[in-house]
Amino acid sequence: MQPDFGCDVHRLVFEAITDDNVANIKGSITNAVKTWLPYLNILDVKITKDEDHNTVYAVVNFGLTNNPTVTDTVTLKF
């Protein structure tokens, strides 16, 4: 059996980047963090697209739930 770790944004890789799909990407990332990394608090998720390179970026700003002053940002490239 395969583990379920991660999120399901891979299902949107070849989809057009519409407002609905941006919301789906944000929701997928947020739900995965809540499930697998409950000690993190998502502060913001920004989705940008680079149509010239067929690339989508998700910039995730997060903090620790037990120490909100500790924050960081990670950029995901699809």
C-alpha cells in the first residue's frame, strides 16, 4: 500500500490556471499541511503563473503553531 503523504496538486498540473484551480491548489496545500504537519500554521499561499515557461509557483508562508513568532516561506514550482 502506498502512503498518502503529500497533497494532490499533481492532478492539476495539465489544467488551465483558472480562479477555481488556484483556489483548489491553495486548498490542497492547506489541507495537506493540516493533515501531515499539524505543528505548522499556514499564514498565506500565493499562486503565480509563468505562462512563458508553463510553470506555476506556490509561495507558502507559514509559522509554528506553538511559537507564532517563528515564520518561514517556501516556494513550490509545478
